[in-house]
Amino acid sequence: MQRIAPVLMIMCAAVGLTACSSTDTPEVVEYAGDYPSYSSVEDLCNEAEIVALVSPLGSDVREVDVAGPAGDTEADNPSLGVDDSAEGGKPTPVLIVQTITTVRVDAVFKGDIKPGSELEVGQPGGVLEDVIYEADSFDFGRSSQSVVFLDVWPNDVPASPLNPTQAAYSVSDGGALVSDGSITGLKELVATSTNSNICK
């Protein structure tokens, strides 16, 4: 079954639509996502395609087309065979402004990726062309290392946390995950490049 990215609703965060286009204040766009929630580390590990200890290397903001591949069956692509033109069967672009953080993979707890490789992790939001795009997201700048539970997407779309509040965690100097207690068993986890009890 084709994996579907979380649906994002786009709204103006200013008082009214006219205020959004004002030249006196920057335009603000708010992304509100409909994400799944998780109750345990086991749930996160089962759902994520990549679970890794990573270090941030840098970031940039750009538009990302998050529309999935058209598919080659009528179930995946209802427009299949309707249009024989060059654009026939292609999904309509869905452009989302994302902050793309390039990370180095320090240890792999699940997934087809090697330690030492680099990976792009995308999250909605950022500032692009003087427009502020606001969204819930994980701050990779909180610590030098983080543990991430990621979805992986086709068509060069960056990987993304399963959700912005439960699928990425700062790591303390001793390797402990910094947790708010919302995930059962998370406070007991340790993640370093040589020792981990994650996804086991």
C-alpha cells in the first residue's frame, strides 16, 4: 500500500485575510498537520522506516512537492488512462515549504541506511521569500545529537519524523533521550554510537 504523507491544512495566521497581504507586516502562513500519535517506543519502532542517532550538519528552506507517485493501478491513480497527454496520470503538485536539515547518521537502530552517511530530514515551516511559515517541528539545534523515527518518501522528498512531537528527541551527553514522558518507556532508553536499547 502506498504511504500517504500527513495532510496539512494551510491557513493565514494573521487577524484577517486582508492583514496577510499587508505590506507593513510580514505575511504569516500556518501549517496545521493531522498526524498519528503513539503510546510506546515499540509503536514508534514498528511504524518508522528509519530509526537513527544523528548529528545536524546544516539546514535550508525550500518548497518541496509532497505529492505521491501517480501509481500504475486505478486504485492508486483514478486518472490512469483518462489523459494521454504528456501530463496525463501525474499527480497535481502539492508544494509545502519545509526546513530541510542535513544530518550525519551516527548509528542505525532500524532501516536501510549506513552509519556515516548523510540524510535530509524535512519538516514543514521556515522563512522563504519574506513569508513566515509556522508549524510544529523538532529543533535539531537543541543538542549535538538526536534520535529520529522517520518516514521515507519517494521522488526525492526528504525523510520526515512520524510526527513533530513524538518522533525526534534530543540526546544528553550521557546518551539519554530527553523526554516529556508522553511515550511509555522512553525515559529508560539510551542511544549512543556503541550502545542502544532502542528498537530491540
